[in-house]
Amino acid sequence: MNKNQTIWRSIVMLLLFTGAAAFTWRKAKPVLYIIGDSTVRNGDGTGKNGQWGWGSFLAAHFDTGRISLQNHAMGGRSSRTFITEGRWDKIMSTLKKGDYVLMQFGHNDASPLDDTARARGTINGLGAESKEIWNPITKQKETVYTYGHYMRRYIRDAKAKGALPVMCSLVPRNNWKAGKVVRSDSSYGLWARTLAREENIPFLDLNNLIADRYEAMGAARVAAYFPYDHTHTEKEGALLSAAILAQAIRDTKPGKLHRFLRN
């Protein structure tokens, strides 16, 4: 092999190595998958209806050159229907080791099990109870389980893929009693906290963190965030929730997720 051939061979090998390294880097980039209901992603996520979820603004707090964010939340869904509609299976098809799953459900789980409009409710609590119903939407029999049953599936499926599940308690509604925000400390907030402890995963207490901020601001000011109903915020309210969530990640340091936050 002459000198020129040696040089060209070295150049080709360098290009191949550089390309392989770049491919490996791209492939290794982690993804933060976000799942939940309309308080996480409302409508198509562009605010066309004036209502926004916090998931639409969370990416602004992250270095997206180092981590990708995918907001798969969908309005009207519960921990049950996000699974039964195949939305979780779609995420599982691409979820990989080193990824994160940020989950928040509860607002729609309290609906009737066989509601003729959406059939999205779950049985209260974390137990093993189940009930067979006739689903008026699918026109089929369906066995419905507890909130805890469905949430455990997300957690354990994510762990099996080598991803880190991060549990959030549901954001509070604009409901007040005696000057205090009504919280879910005896229901979905408690169940989310308990599940996180039992499954040994990070827990972000959005319900109490946001409620604390609302109370500090006062009911009159908070009311401006909810011009449509007592559940869905407009843009400024969603921006506030996203900022509080980002700070909770910074404070609690779930896995290595906090390292991807912007300084």
C-alpha cells in the first residue's frame, strides 16, 4: 500500500469513526415522556382554545440539546383510558434505558366507570379490586381496576425498560374553602404519594406545591388563571405550574433529571 492509499484509508476510517460516534450520541440522547390529562396538555397543545396544560411549557426549563421532551398527555384521559386506547403501548415501543416518564393522572379517574360519554373512571384507591362493566364506547365488556392498578403498570413497565418513572400528584383545581385551596391529600394526592413510596420512585407533590403558591397569591388573583372553569388554566397559569414543577425537579433531584435543567 503506497503513501496516498494509506492517507486515504486513514481519512475514511476517521470519517466512519466520527459518523458512528455521532450516531451513538444521537441514539443515547434521553427522552422525557410526559403522560397525563388536559391539565398537562390541553387540546392540541397549542392553546387554540385558550386553555393550556403545564406540559406545553416544561421544555423551556430544560436544555433540549441534551434531552428531548415529548408531551403525550391527552385531554379527557384517565389512568385507565390512556392504556386502553393504546397510548401507553405507543410510548413503550420507543421507551429505552435512560429515559424518563413523568406522569400525572387523577382528574378524570373519579368519573363513573361506565359513563356513557367517555367511560374513563377507575375504582378508588390502590387495592386489587376490579369490576366487570359493559363499556358503552367500545361496546364490549371490560374489567376495570383501581387507580393504583393502572399507575403501577406505568411504573413497572417503565422500570422494565430501564427508564425512570416520576410520579406527580395532580394539580389543584380553583376550589377554595375557608380561604384555603381544597387539596387531594386524602385521595389522589395521597394515593400518588403512597404509590411512589411503595414502588421506590421519585414523587413531585404538585398538588400541595401549587396550592401553597395559590394561597400565597390569594383567591382573587388566582381566579384570573381560570377564566373557563375551575380545572383548566389559561397560559399564565400553565406557565406558573411548569415553573413550580421545574423547581420541584431541581429540589428533589429525581435520578439525573435535574442535570438537564437550564441554569
